[in-house]
Amino acid sequence: MLTFAYEAKDASTGQKIKSTVEADNEQSAAKLIRDQGYTPLEIRLKQEGGTGIGKIFSRVKTKDKIIFSRQLATLINAGLPLVQGLRSVQEQTTNKTFQVIVNKIIADVESGTSFSASLAKHPDVFNQVYISLVAAGEASGTLDAALDRIALQQEKDAEIISKVRGAMVYPIIVIVVMLAVVTFMLVSVLPQVQNIYSGIAGAQLPLLTRVLLGISHLIINWWWLMAILGVGLGFATTKWARTLGGKRVIDKVKMRAPGFGTLFMKMYMARFARTATTLVASGVPLIQVLEITAKAIDNFYIDAALRGAIEKVKGGKSLSSAIEKDPNFLPLVPNMLRIGEQSGAIETMLAKTADYFEKEVDNEVKTISTIIEPFLMVLIGGMALLIVAAVLLPIYALVGKDIIH
């Protein structure tokens, strides 16, 4: 059920009424309003999602789009008309925001707009890859097959992103917990050591302890200022990361960072090959394939490289030659493309390339996880050693003085 906001007129009193009603579609909502004795003047779906945290939790997830694509493909393949298939999928969708969007798509399709053009009105949900594949499926009469390819492409892409995020989440959690423990020791334990020394004439704390005590006093007395600076820095960094200059720096770091650089490069190659495979299989022209793939990869340098390759292909070069010496592509990609071009099986070679790099991403994640665990153990051990030394060195100094006296 969807929620509609409406404005109606009471036929008996002539008074205007504003309220909401729940119905499956706008027609059903109008009937419910009339059944109440009102004449509907305006009916509209309530605003999609919300703002702030509400909008985050109501967003359309990749899983929702995969299920939507799979179900719609099955229904169309079974012979159901597109609108009827969309209504059936909408009824099974649990995400309220997605229900609203699908309802708008249904209304557009019923009014004569093509399915791909209806999807294009919601760019935050359906990207250019999705829209282009649907358009190709509509043109060739194979919309069900196109939707199946979309679902497969989304599943593969989501799987790769999940693995990369998984490799990064574990060390972040460990470091955050370690910092929390160190902060607790600095603000709770170290000041006690200073209190012991303050009552002893001529006693001087070791340098390490004094340095850590300085950090402790900074946290205790100026924590509010540090919190404000931290939030401000985070906000400024986020804004900077969205600028062209920030994106260029971040994308360069991703591709060149020790340990993680290889992982990201293989992820980009897998995404390029998988997206290109899906588009080529749907009959999308090569130039358009490259334009759409450039946006889908979401990396400034690979985007620029593909834009350059497009000009070379337009000039008569093969795609493999256009990207052969480009440092933004791993050597296997142009080599596999060349074989596909020579054998007339580009789609097959792209699919094999995608499979290879997806397995490589999996192996890379396992390698990073194996290496990072001992590194984190050493880091935690080093921090613990510093704290323990800062606490015990003053105590040993006091014991030494007592023995001498």
C-alpha cells in the first residue's frame, strides 16, 4: 500500500479538506476519497523517503533492484504485459520508497512513455548502465533477457564491493577499539601516576610519561574543542572529496596505495570487463559501451583513459590498441580484448576477463587479511608497551630511590 496526500471538497458543505489515504495506486485512492463523500481536487504520492537519517534508511538498496529485475524478467518471460508485471513486482516490494518509484514508472508507461525513459526519470536509483540495457532490450524485443543480465551484473558488482569493504572494515574496527582503550588509559590511569609523584619532593617523571601526560591533559581539558575540530575536519574532508580535485587525489591514492592499490586496480578491471560484457551482450554499440562503462567504474583516471580510447576508436583504432599502453589498465585487459577482436568473440573474452579479475579480487582480499592481522597485532603491542612503560617507569624510579636511601 502507498500513502497519498490529497485535497478534496466536501460536496455537502463546500469545505476543502486535506488529508492522506492509503491505496495501491492513484485510481484506488480517488475511489476511496469519493466513497467518503468528497470530490478529489488533487492527489499525489507522499514525498519519497525523507530527509537526514530517514532518507538514509529509506533508500533503494542494490538488493531491492536485483530482486526487481529478476522478478520482472521472469514475469515478462512468462508472457505478462509490462504494466501488469510492474504492478505485480510493486505489490511484492517491501521498500516503501521503491514502491513509490515503481508506481511513478507504471504511470509513465501507461501514459505512453517507454520503460527506459521512465527509468531515466529516477537517476538516483537506476544508473546509466541499467537504463541503456533496458533500452537495448526494448529495441531488440528481449527485455526479459536484458533484465536478467542487469541482475547478474548488479550481483557481481555488489559482491566485489562487499569483499573490498570487508577487507577494510576489520582493520578500521580494530584501530578504533585500540584508540578507545588507549584514550581510557590516558585519562584514567596516567593521572594517578602523576598524583603519586606530586607528593614526593624532588621527584621527576620520565620523559615518556610526561609526554603522554601532556596528551592526557589535552584530552581531559580540551576534549570539546577536539570534538568540534574533528567534526569540522570530517565535514570539510567530505566536501573536498566531492570536488574534482579531491576525487582526483582520492582515486590516485586508491590506485597507488601500498597493499590496497593492487586490490582496487583489479576491482576496477573486473567492473570494466563485467559491465562491458553485459552491454555488448545486449547489442549496445561499442562507443556507447565505452561511454557508459567510463561512468560506471567511478574512477577519474580510468574515466579519462576510456574517453581517450573513444577518440582513438572513432579514428579507426581497435579498442585493444587504444588502451594497450595505458597505465590505468592492467596488461591482461588489452591482451584478452585483442584475442576477442581477432576471433570475433569480444563478449566471451570480456566475460572471461571479468571472471579472472573477480577471482583475483577474492584472492587479494584474502592476502590482505592475512598480512594485516600480524601488522595490527604488532601495532597494538607497541601501543600497549608505551602505556605500560609510561605507568611502570615512574614506579620503578621510586622503588630505586627507596633502595638507595
